[in-house]
Amino acid sequence: MSDQAVDYHQMWADLGLDLPTHDALLGAVGQLFGDAYLTQDNRPAGMDYLNFVMSEVHGLRIKELDDFRKSGGKVFGTFCLYVPEEIIRAAGGWCVGLCAGAEFAYDQVEQIMPRNTCALIKSFMGFKLAKVCPYFESADLVIGETTCDGKKKAYELLGDLHNVWVMELPQMKREQDMAAWRAEIVELVHKAEETTGNTITAESLRAAIIEVNDKRRALQRIAAACAADPAPISGKDRLLATQVAFYDDVPRFTQMMNALADELEQRVASGEGVTPKGAKRILVTGTPMALPNWKLHDIIEKAGAVVVGEEMCTGSRYYQDLVSESADTVDDMLDDIAAKYLDINCACFTPNDGRIEDVVRMAQELKVDGVIDYSLQFCGLYEMESHSVETAVRDAGLPVLKITTDYSMEDVGQLATRVEAFLEML
Amino acid sequence: MRILGLDIGSRSVDAVWLEDGRIVDWAVADSGFDPGSAATDFVGRDAHDAIVSTGYGRHAARERFGGSAVTEITAYGMGASALFPAAAAVLDIGGQDTKVIALGSGGKITDFEMNDKCAAGTGKFLEVMARALGFSLQEMADAALAAESGVAISSMCTVFAESEVTGLVHRGEDRRRIARGLHESIAKRTLGSLKRVNARGPLVFAGGVAKNPAMVTLIADGFAGEVWVPDEAQIVGAYGAALSAEGSGGG
Ligand code: SF4
Ligand code: SF4
């Protein structure tokens, strides 16, 4: 597919990246990918697309963003599921996810942030401070949100370095919260229109709703195929698909993922799996796993089990619900968007029973043998909610393993022992 | 069928030779700088039909000697319930890690917890503290048992606790009370882990630290159930590993 080794250094330099540091990062990600992904057996052929995307992760896609911007388009960087992609796209903008999943430039980060900040925040700050993320540098506007305290404060610091705008997210889901959230959505409409210079119309908004729904539908198909035993695709590969969904071209990605889903459905029909039938099936729940964070999935799957679902923002929370497609006016569509987004079950809400119900329901639908609850260290929200998750899963008759970790590789040996022991226990 | 179970830990390498589910021989060696060579000696010592390795060196051992590997959790669970079929929980305090395992019916593992991130509360911790107090391990345990009450030790971190102990000694605190306080703080932490996994008695206390009478007394005092210590507390893991082999006769 690629013309082999196009040199993108000029483009990266023009974006203001620190080239030597960036080369080092890219090399490390490539190695990580090779070790975690290219060593897998029985991968679906449809994964070739994602392999290709990964091989061009800072190349071709950045070139596309670059061309888009040169023709007057605007790129919006986001960190959280609550920022509606539909609105950005209806205004003619493109969205890219900026969450980062690798330990990078922590020494610089820790000069401006406490050490005990979660890895996700430290990582995106590190990428920004070290000037190694071309997505960050391609973002004309970064949209933050008042989810957890760490991110809220991090956006203030980020504001010194980048063009940042923050949405206020309620912490409860009552009527008055919905009203406030609906008003924030309108603010986002204005901000998006102002940034792109385009007006959102009923036509553009409807088209965006359908387009993003289609992306979610494709991912839903992939997820649904994993209810089969043997699972037709590894958890790592499914996770990668969700991670890439945050920054790839929407219609192309949807098309490729539907092709992958076709293949998976055929595999299921013919009983073909990525692991032998009877391999232990695991549901992972917890904090999001941003690219290139494949650490836990890699440990689980190298130990012989298969991850069949992710109840996380890089998983079901991203694609399980659609925006209603029945509205005709912009106002009604914004109502639908507000409703769908406020329905996401993130631990920054209280209460958050919906998430617990999702975990138990997914565990049953996917016929898992056990649940692994994953928290990033220093993420008070998910660490705190872990107990409710554990209790509910145990009450449903399934074992749980709680893992708290970060992006470093120091604890991989210990985690592997705990995961292997958990699998032996199932 | 003769099976060799190897437990390759950070402090010692333990071996058990099993024939039809019964231990025919066992051995324990210091890991030293090269746990592989101790293991190689054991492997070469006697003929066997299968090898199962456990402990942190299990994967390396499997690559080197073949056979299979199981985690310490499974190995200790199987070993303890084979030795004591009524066991409902296992505690293992080894050289550098601690594990607690809750067992259900038929010795099935229902939950576990491991502390393997640092030396807090492990054999290594006790060694460092004994040195700081100028005791041997045995003397420290005896001193702890002789004291009526312990000094509260505020840190479980080996480094901080060591300087705390040195400070207490300089202030003229009774070394026996310090020794007791150290044991008490490990016991308290361990009892907390046991509670978190809902461990009930009888509890099998294995691992090198189970040879320490002060630890056994304090755990038994704080635990709501019987505490049993196997005669050869150190080889439970190697025994369990051997039992996990198919056709071991151990079930
Ligand atoms: S976990 Fe919560 S705050 Fe984080 S991305 Fe998901 S929805 Fe946003
Ligand atoms: S993982 Fe937790 S602490 Fe970190 S950004 Fe997400 S919600 Fe905030």
C-alpha cells in the first residue's frame, strides 16, 4: 500500500516537532507495535489496514491533516468522549484524539505537575512539552472538558502552550444537569462555527450524525462478533481498532472496519478463532487505554487468554450508543446529541450505576470467565469505583482481578504473575 | 512417574521429587547470584519424567529445562491443600514477597493477593531489621516473644524502617520491644491482606518466614481461625508445582 519510506521530516519540522526526540519516540512505538502485534498468530486479514495505519501513524495521516489545513480546514484535538465529534464535523472540522499512552518526558512534566498525576495526563503533557506529537501540533483548537480534577487543572497549564477551550461537564445526570449540558453543547456549536468559519445546518449536522453513527455501528459489529467462542479477533486488535477510531478519516475507517467485521462474521460462522476454542475469556474494564498503551492486553493474551471486550472509553463506552437519527431541526438534533453524550458512563459522574450495569451485562453477553478491572495509578475516580465494580461482578458469580498500574514497563513481570495466577484460578 | 517440582524464588531455589503423588526427596539451595545454576544442579541430580517450575524464575526455567510452568499462587494453593486437605487459606511470606490465597471447596483458589513490589514485610525486611538491631534472626524472634509489648513502628518501607530502628536504638529503647514492634507491624499488614481476600481458617502458613516463631505466634493471635505450619514450610511451592503436573498422582 505504501510507496516505502516517504521522508516526512520536513513536514514534522514545519509542524515544530523536535526531530531527534520525535524519531526516538517513533522508533520506540514501532518496536512496541512489532512486539505486541506482529507476533500474533491467526490475525484477520482486515487487520492489514490497521497495520498500515500504524506504520503511517505520524506520516500519511498527518499529511492528510496538513493538506486539509492548507485548504482551509480546521483540526480539533480532544481528550474525552464527551466532546461530540458530530458538531465538529457538521462545522466542517476534523477531530483527532490527543490522549497519549506512553511514558514520555516525565522529567519535564514533573517540573509543572505533581508526580502523583495519572499517566494519561502526564503523557499528553509530556508529548506537548517535548514537542513529539504531530496530532497535537496539527490541532488548531484543543477542546478540554471539566471531567476529573487532574485534567481540569492540566488544561490550565496546557493553555499556556496551546490554544485551549474547555467545556463544562456536569457531574450528575439530573434534569438541571441536562439543561446545563445542553447549553454547553450550544456553546460548542458557536465555538466550532467561529473556528471553522462555517455554519452548522440541519443538513450538515444530520450528515455528521449519520457518519459518526456509522463508525460506531462498524465497531459494534466487531464487538458483537467477539461473543463467539472462539473469538474471531484478539483483544489487542480490537483495542487498536477503537484507538485508531479517534483519529482516522471517518468514512474510510468505517468502510475498512465494516470489511473487517464482514471477515469476523465469516470467521464466526466457520468457527475460526484467533485462539483455540475454550481459551479463557476476559472482559477488561476501567480507565481508557490510549495509543500505544497495549500493556495489559498484551500480558493477558501472551498468557494464553483472550480479551473479548473492553468496558472503557477505548471500548464499549465509545461505540455502544448512537445519536438518534430521527430529528429534522438543528435544535432537536442538539437535544439528541446532548442526551446521547450525557448518557456515557464515566466515573466522574455520581452516581455511576450505569457503568456497573454495563460491566455485568457485557460480562454475561460475552460469556467471560473473569473480569479484570484496570485503573491507572492516581486516577482517584476509577480506583475508587473499583470496589463497586468488584462487588457487582462477584455478585454476578464471576471472579475479578484488580490491577492498578501506569505506563511504565517496570511492573510487567509482577503483573504477568498476577494475571497468570488469575487465569489459572478460572 | 517421577516429577520434579522447582520453585525458583529470589532468595532460594527449592526442589521436590514426587513419585505417585508422594515426596521422595527434596532440597533447598540459596539462589545467590545465579539461581539458574542451583536449578541446573537439581535438574541433573536425579532422573525424572517431567518438570514443573514455579516462582519468579519459572519462565526462564521452562525455557531452559522444558516442562511446564505455573504461578506461585497455583503452586502454593495446591501444595498447601495437599498437605492439609482441610486448609481454607494459605499465607506465604517468602524472602521478597508475600502472598495470601483463599481456598474454596476441594482446594480451589477463590481469591489471592500478592505483595511483590517491595520488600516491606518480607523475610528480607526481617533480615535488614535484625542487622540494625544487632541480632540474628532467631535472636530477634526470641526477643520479640520475650517482650510484653512492642514499640509502634511507623513505616513498613525497609529503608525508612531501618533508620527508624536505628533511631530507636540510639534513644535507648529496649531492643526486645523494637523487635516485637517490627513483628507486630508485619503481622498487622499480613492480617489486613488475609481479610481482604476473605480468608478463613484453617490457614496454612508457609514460606521461609513461617519458621519464625514470633511471626507464627502473632499471626495466630490475630487470625480468627487455626494456623498450621508445615514441617518443611519452604518447599510447599515446589511440592505444589510438582503436583500440578498431569499424571502426578496428586490430583
Ligand atoms: S474516562 Fe471519563 S474523563 Fe476519561 S475519556 Fe472517558 S469519559 Fe472522558
Ligand atoms: S485516567 Fe482518571 S485521572 Fe487520568 S485523566 Fe482519566 S479520569 Fe482523569
